[in-house]
Amino acid sequence: EKNELVELLKRMGCSASNKNVDEVMEKLDSDGDGKISFDEFSNWYVVSEQRVEAEMGRAFKALDEDNSGFIEAKELKTLFGRLGIVIDSEEEIKQIISELDKTGSGSISQEDFENWYRGSLFWGTKQQEYQKEQEAADPIDPFDWPDNLRGQVWYIITIPLVMLLWLTLPDVRQPKRQGVKFAVAGFLGSIFWIGMFSFCMVEWATIVSNSIRVPIAVAGLTVLAAGTSVP
């Protein structure tokens, strides 16, 4: 419910203003019953700006030990490290410090840093990183028809294998299949299919090699080596 959402956002370090909460409710409460499920919230939060803001706020406060709202300019590189941003150039660090510490006091406020961070390329990069995390965490839908021609051709080629694995291996990314038994079943099933595919690959390579009169040793050093190493 809305009041619980406010408390949740506060505990996660996100903005819990009325405007922000109303926007979140409008996006997630599709049926208009005033309630949001865990799955709806988690799927939204993973790729939301609020997640980036919360991470940024926690990293800043970790360095702001006296809760003054300021950090030393020399600590900026450490702050970037906490946010997963790698800047090796000292000149670039000095340039960023000059942009943030305009008064030359040697301190940077959280507000100034947040405003600068939102307008930087790092903000978009972080959101793209979270978007990839979300896509990787989404359950597989074998019936999702691609939009482009290349994807459609690849879909037709791979759909027999995809359906075979989809039907025989539990997708542990689904909320109802995140228990230990599903994880163990998925692991053992994966080992089984790796063994089956390896057996078929060796047998088929042997048959093809014999058919075109290529020595098995040569095929093993070329076809099989490439087939198992390159992917």
C-alpha cells in the first residue's frame, strides 16, 4: 500500500516525496487497487533511477562520517570507486573537482555531487548496467518472437534446442522456482545435457571425418577443439 511504499523507499535510501511515491504507484499499480506486489516492485526497482540515487547516496554518506553533507575533494576518487566508476587519469579527477568545488574550499556537498552525477555519462552507463542485470534475470520465454529478420532466422534455427532445454530444465529465475531442489535439478540437468551434446558432437564429427576421409586425429585437433573452445 502507499503508506508502506513510503516507508520502504525511505529504508532503501530512495526519495519518498509525495510526487515520487505517486509516480511509482501510477507505474506499478496496474489494476488500481492501491497495492503493489513484490515482483512488480522488484522489477521496477532494478532498473529505476531511484536505485542509482540510493546507491549514490549510500556511497556518499559512507565517506561523510560526521553527517555534515560534505566530503573532502580528495575523497572523490574513493567515492567513484564505491560507485564502480574507474577514473585513472588524475587530470580528469582534478577537472571534476574543479567543477564541483567552485569555491575552492576543498569540500564537495552531496547536493552538488548528485546534480553533477545525474548530468554525467556515468548516470546513463549505470542505468544501462542495471538494465542488463534485469534482462539477465528475466525468465526465458521461448515464444517471444524477435522483431528483426536476423533474430527471427536465428530463432527458427535454435528453437528445437531451446524448447528441449526449456521443457527439461527448471528456470530458477522464476519466483516459484528459486528453491534448493530446483537449483539442484537445474545443475544436474545441465550436466546431463552437456554430456549428451558432447557425445553427439564427437560422434557426428567422427562420421563426417570418415565420410570425407579426414583422419580422426586431425578432426580432433581442428573441428572438436574449435567447437569446444571458441564458444
